[in-house]
Amino acid sequence: MGSKRCYSFPNEEEIQNLVENEEEECEVLLDSDSEDEGDLQAKCQSLHSEDESDDGVASDLPSAWVWGDFQENNIPEKNPFSGKCGPSVDIANVLESFTNIFDRDLIEKIVLETNRYACNYLQSNTLFSRSRLNYWKAVDVGEVYVYLGLIMLMGIVRKPTIRSYFSRNPLLETEIFSRMMSQDRFESISKFLHLVDNSQIVNYNGNKKLFKIQPVIDYLKNKFETIYSPKENVVADESLWKGGLPFRQYIPLKSSKLGIKTLELCESETGYLWSFVVYSGADSTFSLTDTPDGLQTSELVIKLVEPLFGKGYCLWMKNYYNSPDLAKF
């Protein structure tokens, strides 16, 4: 059996000796002629930088910010809430809710780009004689709606493979799938599904990682903000979506630890997703140049809440995204 190790915390006398030793070390360095005096003073100051703050945050603050005791008379006055909350369109049922977001303009864009990509692929590739792609025909608006409906249903009816959804085995069969579309047709649409013209990447000025989905991201973001206005309390936080893209993130404190990271602005009461930003890595840009503290986290928050400025909204977020400069902004 191994022996137990006992650890003890230093007492006040030992702590005082450590501080005095550090001061002596600084004095010895300052007496040396081998280095510039200004550099040596900087080294001495760095020795105490960790002692001046409990968690390293205070050392990063500008000199204008000094922590002090809380004073009740320092609580800023909150602007009265003046926003109009609730849906901006009349929605009678779930289907109308879906078609208000995924409207005909978006579906026609998907139809156009899917057929374009399929045509280019079939012209530039030689297929095997038994390939299902030999029977390809152009998709239309109705078929894309059916395809999206089946994709959503797969999130409710969970099965291990695509093939199992279209199985005619009485033990496995879910009739709605094979009745709405054949397995070959579903897999063909999945192969050719496109949201943007690939040839336009040379003219694209945004983040190349998001090129193939950026038009739909912008479209949905605009839809979410247009059809509903949130109530007074909103919250900003990140979320992870399953996906195998190279810019996926690992967040150990999340239940789903690995995925595509988005920062989202939601209504606190209902959880309605009002706005979002897809984080594609350290090279992400958000078209902001005058953030109060120069932090990317502040850029993200301002990007989300900027349309709500001046209406008295109350923003909730965790400390990771907040800062004194951002709170004062």
C-alpha cells in the first residue's frame, strides 16, 4: 500500500516571507545593469498581477474600472419597456406557422439550386447502368415540401437507418414514408439537395465555411425576427447542433458536448428563437468595428441585440459574454 501524503496550507508568517522574498528579488533585478530599468519594473509588476485579482479578471480591466463596495444608490434606472411583443402575422394552425417561415420563395430557391446541381452533376459524371440517378427527374415545390416534412418526421420517429424508414416489414413499417415517397427518390433528393449556386463562391465575400448555407441562414434569421417580437426579458446563450463540419466545437458542460456552435437570442418566457449567429471558428467575422472593449464575445452579443436597442429590453446572459464595458454600452 502506498503511503498517504499530507498537505498543509501556509500560515500568515510564511505568506509574509514569500511576499518579502518577491520584493527582494525585484530590488536585485533593479540594481542590475544587464537590462533596461523599464523592462525590469514590468517584470516586477507581473509578479504581483495574479495576487491583485481573485480570478484573473481584474488584471484585464482598463484602469478606469475599479471594483468597490456595492451602493444601492448606484443602481442605474431601467428604461421603460416600449417594444411591441407577439406575432406580427395571423397564424391559425401549425401548418400556417411552418409555411410562414419556410415560404414559397425559400422553397423555390431550393428547387432551383437542387435542379441546377443535379443537372451539372449528371453532365459531368458517368453513372453505372444500375444507378438510381439514371432515373432522376427535376424536383418541384410540392415535392420539396414533402421531403422536408419527412425529414422533420424522422426527428420524431427514430430509426437506425434510412432504409428502415421505408421498410415494408410489418415489424418495422411506418407507412407514411413509403406512401409519400420511395426510398430511391428520397436518397436522390438528399444527394442533390442544394441551397446555393456553387459557381458563385468566387464572388462571395463572407466566411467561405458558411458559403453553402449562408443564404438560408440570413433568410431564416430575417423571418424569425419579422414574424414575432419578443417580450421584455430575453436571454443570450450558446447552443450546439449535431453535425460533422470541421468548425464544430467542444463544450464539456453541455449535455451534447460536440457540435456546431450557435449563439442565440431567445425570449425567456417561451424560448422562441428570435435571432442567432453561427460560430465558424476563430476567423468568424460579424461586421462590427466599434465594440466597447474589443472582445469577440461583445461583438456576438451586440450583433444579436442591436435591433432591440432603445426599447427597454432586459438582457440576461452568463458572465462569459458580459463585461463592464459591454454593460455600460
